Amino acid sequence: METGNTQPQAPNEAQMIRQLKASFEKMAYPIDLLLFTQKGQEDVFVNATRQVVRAFREITSRITFKEYSLGHEIALKWAVTDAPTLLISPEHVSIRWMGAPMGEEAKTFLQLLFLAGNRDSQMSDQSRKVIGKIDSSRHIKVFVSPSCPYCPQQAVNAIRAAIENPRFVSVELIDIQCKPDIAQQYDAYSVPQTYANDILIGQGAQSEEVFAQSLLMLEPQTIFIPDVDAELVETDLLIVGGGPAGLTAGIYAVRSGLKTALIEQNALGGQVAATPVVENYPGFTHIGGKTLVDIMVTHALEYVQIFQGETVMDIVPATVFDVTTSRRKFKAKTILLATGANHKHLGVPGESRLSGRGVSYCSTCDGPLFKGKKVVMVGGGNAAVTEALYLHHVGVQVTLAHRRNSLRAQEFLIRQLESAGIPILWNTEIREILGAARVESVSILNNQTGETGLFPTDGVFLSIGYEPAIELAKKLGLALTPDGYIQKDERHRTSIPGIYSAGDVEGGYKQIVTAAGQGAEAAMSIFEDIINPYWHQNAS
């Protein structure tokens, strides 16, 4: 039975301003902001920075703001040689921003102000221990973009490290749209991308602990083993995955009276967060994927405890499940796997080597860097056509390559594609992605004529479907379908009593609305099963 939402509504603008004022007043230290520009420089990044800072200064007197030219002695003091550059409390921490706090990066900037103003990294105990081991210089460069929903997580990781260990850690946040020349120098054609001492230590957003370990070791890490004294959290239901299925399940579970926690390793929202436009979700004729995710997350946070940036390391089935993550331990009566799906890879030569150097899986993250350049979008479904249209609208010269002679996308999207005049390479397969330091061309095959050739391009965007994220399911020994999805019954029960599944990891229609519906169904099944455990009935 559906019921109305009696929870408090999201704060309005006046309430938010009052909350910000109160938070700034509680800050332990004032914040000094120094903006360096070239003489006469007036561009969108400079003006946006001024406007954002001005807005915050109207809220609080705890922020001071000064602007200097590159030739000023203050620029020499802080070794600032490029404009625009914004320094944040440079007497105390070494953090500089080359760009402006626009779009997704506004979130980074707000967190940066509070972290710098309190001079407290707010890192987990595990991360503090790792960062505390750094005893030589670490100069971090994080390449970001205002359109990237994953960038704030990685940028804040770097900021926390600089605040936690100001003696040895410094940070530059580099907007690839503001500084494409620096991005090209580092072949940073995918964001977020992180370097320390000019060594690549991370592609994509990392959990805080994995980032800390990568920074310490000066090489990319993929796993972090926590100490055994991690915090313990006890729940009725532990949800693994923060996409539409997991978020919806959390809402329904808590409203049913279940103590619930949700773990998400990466950005909340799953694949939806990187979808340029959603046009088929009920109630919204046209909405950005990240905007829809923000609405879902805001709703879910009214109910469920969310642990973002944690990786599930181990699940031990028992009467009560013992779960170990990269930060803590959980004891849960039931588990819901809503781990979603990951981008499929072509598996051709050059794809892995040039990933982040022209090969991309996220048009909203990386598309703006290719404005005025040629790219190939590989795929023929709704996602590929939607992303091709997005690239076209941001000024990218995009060509669609599809291995069949007709598209699988909805007719509505196909008409938009035709209207935009986006060319299509039919019956075309990508055999190799070529380039020395970055993508320069692709080797293509016409699978009808057998003709081969080289197609010059600056980038390759892949949207060829998804593979279920079943690593945990396989580790647990859950039964899988012949197609590799989690096998479940009509109540989302898996082959292990007490473990359930929902969303794209189950297969079927990979739509936001169906994932949300499956999350709701699974939560209600779990509620009923906790009251009357079916595994006890089966045992008798």
C-alpha cells in the first residue's frame, strides 16, 4: 500500500542560507581566498569564481578574498605562474584550484571551504593512518570537469589528504575545460584522473582508503585491507549498491520498520548519474540523469543510513551475516545485492592502453574536452544514441558506429539523431584503437562487405551495454543464470537464504523504473521474511 510522504520537505533557499551561516560561524578558522589572474583577463572561469566567492561572502564574514595579477609579488611568493588560479588559505594548506567552482565542482568547493575552515580532514581512522605514513613530498594533480558527477569524490579525497598531512601533501585541482593544454600534456582525456609527483595513481573515483593507499605507494591500488578494529554496525538489512534499486529498497525497508544500511563503493546513482538525459522516467518528461539521482538520494537520506566510498571485502553467511568493508564491520540479518552492472568493453587492442587518453565510457564526464574535435560513438541502443546527441549538442563532431544495419534505439531517439545530422557507420566493427600517447584513429571492418580501413578520430566513446556486477555473488557461491545474472525467484530470493537481489544484476529490462520497482519488491519481501523466515519453514 502506497502512503503519502509525511517526512519533512527539503529545506528551501532561505533555510539553506541560515544553515550555511550557522555552519560558517562554527568554523574554527577564517578562510583566505587568493585569486590570481592575468592583466585584463575576463573569462567565464574568472567571473564565475568571483560570483561564487561573492555569494559566500554575503553569507559570512569568515571568508576574505583578494585578487592579484600574475606579476604581483604575492604571486611570486606562492609560485603561481598560471591564471586563473585560486589559493585556499595558503599559509596553512597547499591547495590550489585552476578553474572555477561550477556545476558538479560547486559541491567540491563547498566541502573544501568547511574542511579548510576547520583544518580537519574528516578522514576515516583507516585513511588517517595511511596518510600519516607519508614522509616525503606528494604533489597531487586531480583533473576534473564541471559536468562529471564522479569528480567531487576524488577531488575531496585529495583535499582531505592535503589537510591531514599539510607538511608533505599539496593539491592542484585542474579543470580540463579551463586548462585543456595541461590536460593534453598529461593525456587526461577522462576525468577524474589523478597524478602524484607526475605518476598516475588513479583513473576514476576511488574510495578514500584506496586513494590514500595509492598516494602512499605512488601507484594505483585497487583494494584496501582494513584493520581488524573497525567499527561495528548492526542492521536488519544491509544493501550493497546505491543505484535506483538500492536507494528505493532502502526507503521501503525503513518505512517498513527495518533498521537498514546501504553501502556504495562509487558514486551514488550508479549508471544513471552519468546519463546525460532521462526522458522515460514517470513524472519527468526530460531530466538530467545526475539531477534525477540527486532527487533519489535526497529522498533516501531521509530514511536510510548510507556509507559511500566503502568496498565490501567479505560476506560470511551465518545466522547473522558478518560483512567486512574497507572501513568497518557489519552484522546483518539479511543482505540485498543491488550491485548493478558495469560498462561492457570492446576487448580490442588499444582499448585498455588508451583508456582515459581518448577512450571513454562517459560522455557527460569527458565530452566537453572534445569540443570541436572528432569522436566515434560505438553502439546502437538508447544509451549510445542519447550520448551521441549529447556530444553533438556540446559541439563535438560525433559519428555513430554500429555493427548492425539498423539501430536498437527508440524511434523517438532515432528521429532526433536524424534531425541532428549525425552520420552513422553501418555494419561497422571496431577492430583496434590506434595512437601513440592518445587516440588518433580506429581500425574498422565492414562485416557485410569485408572492407577494412582506418577512420581518423580524436576519441572513442563506448556505449555497447553492460555486464552484471556479480563479483560478490560469485564469491558467495550464489546460483547464476546461463546469461551470468543472479538467479532469483519471484520474491527476489537467491539460492542462499537471507540474501536477495534487485536491479540490473538480475537481468531483464535495464531501465531505471524497473530497477526501482525491483528494489521496492525486494524490500517488502525481506520485511515479510524477517517476520516469518521462510528458511525456518524449509528447515522443518
